[in-house]
Amino acid sequence: MTPDAPRAAIPRATLADVARLAGVSVKTVSRVVSGETNVRPETREHVMQAARRLRFRPNHLARDLRRGAISTTVAFVIGDLTNPFYSRVAAGIERTLAEQDLTMVLAATDDNPAREAAVVQALLERRVRSLILVPIADDQGYLEGERQLGTPVVTVDRPASNLIADSVVFANRDGAAEAVSSLLAVGHRRVAFIGSSPTLYTHGQRLEGYRAALTSAGIAITPTYERTDAADSGSAEKAARELLDLDEPPTAVLAGNNRASTGVLRAWRGLQAPPALIGFDDFDLADALGITVVAHEPEEMGRQAALLALARQDDLGAPAEQLVLPTRLVPRGSGEQPPPG
């Protein structure tokens, strides 16, 4: 073997390896690592020294499942790991689980609907206690059998499709309507929406709220001002530039999420008098940049999702529950400026 050749991984030590080094039976080692008390102190210390020398790690999950115990791990499946919104939801989940001596394992689908079932299945095979999911695919019916077998399923940010499951969502429609109404109140009449596809629950609800506020004010909905193909900041930047090039560009924009807001700001960089802007979702530096936002509490969404998962474990037969968490408009200047002229 050449010096640069990769080394094979060293196999992990087993119970039998520890038993041989300690000069005791495998059953005695099993009793020690399981915390049983019917082992002499000197034998226990001898076994523990052998385990430390071999860097032995007991497989508590396998042990607990053999005993019929419930796993102490809750799975959280998200979309895009780079989206800070999900990290804040995860923080709320993790803190709540820690209070119950439970742990969270995180996995991502990369916002790819085709990957959702595979990622979820891999976690379920590890017999997680509960599943908290941000649905990406159009259908979560594949989880119905698992739910009936006793695994609680809670969805966050959007409800599941074809699955009876608890969910925690924000008041997306009301938040968007409040934002647009505030723009109309200072004189705007040409208000645009930049977001992702309305087939995605959150953006569909926000688009509905945008339209409802315009209709309520007697303003006709203009399809040209609706850009619903901005799934990331790059496409949102492109959409914002296209809106500026219209013969009658909008004087105000509602950005559908934090990534859309980022794209809009990039498109408007250097403009002396950019349109008014309100972003749905707060984001880093929004306060420093003076960006008005529709804010909410992702950590609270995570906390409530974890509480629902824990409660569902104790009452699998109760009707599914949907919690709708409020939003609030946070004025910082970018959404309060009147239209030019």
C-alpha cells in the first residue's frame, strides 16, 4: 500500500470485543452498559476500563427497541437547509424536546418533491418517536399507514395532503392582506406581488391575501403585476427588474418570502427612488436596512409543533388539530413611503 492510499476504516468494537479484553462474559458486559445493578463494583470498573480503551459505544437505540421502548428521537424534515427560516423553526423544536430529554434529528429534501418520501422513509426505518415535516410533495398519503401504526405526524408551515395530521401554520392570507392594505392606505394603487408558485400553500395563501386587499379597495387585479415564478432570490431579482421595465411599473411590491425580499433588494440596488417594499418573513439586516416586513415567530412554530407531537403520542385517536399562529406588520420605512407625485 502506498503512503497516499486511503486507509480502511477500523471496525467499531463490539460487546464481544469488550468481553474478551475484560475477561468476562458478553452477558456481563451487556449488564454493565445497560446500567443494571447486579454486577460487582470491581467487575463493573474492569469492564468500563476495557470499553474506554476500545472506544466502545453502546447502541442504545437497538437496545431500547429490543425492549419495546419508544425511541427518544424526533425527526424534523425540512426543505432547504440554507433557508434561515427553517433553522429558527428547528431551534424551537429542539429546545422543547430537550425539556423532555428527547433529541431531534434533522434531514432535508432540498425542496425536491421526489425526494420527500425517500428521506422520510429513511428516518422512519430508524423508528423515530414522531415525525415533524415541512411538506414539499403534492401528496403525503404514503404516511397514512405509518400514522395508523402509531407514529405521530405533525406538519409545519403548510398542511399535509391526503393525510390526517396535526399542523402548525401562520396566518398567511391575513398577513398579506394587512401588508397590501397598508400600502393602499398611503396612496399606492399599482402594487405587485413577487413570490413562488401559488400551488405551494404558503404562497397561495399570501397571493390570496394580496388579491383580497386589492379587491376590497376596488382596485382591479393586474396579472402583469403578479410574478409567481420566483422560487429563489435570483428569480425574484429577475422578476423585480422586469417589473421596473413596464410602461407603468408598480409603485409598491409585496415580496412573498425572505428570499424574494433579498432578490428585490438586489434588483433595486442603486435606485434613488425605489418602489415601496414590504417583505413577508423577517430576515437578517431587515431592520438595519429599514425594510418593512410581515413578521412571525418561527421558534414558536417549532415549539408548538413539538408540543403537538408529544401530545399526539399520548392520544393517537383525537381529531387532527391545526394551529394558526398570528403575523404582525413591522413598519420600518420601506413600506410607508407614498407613491411618487
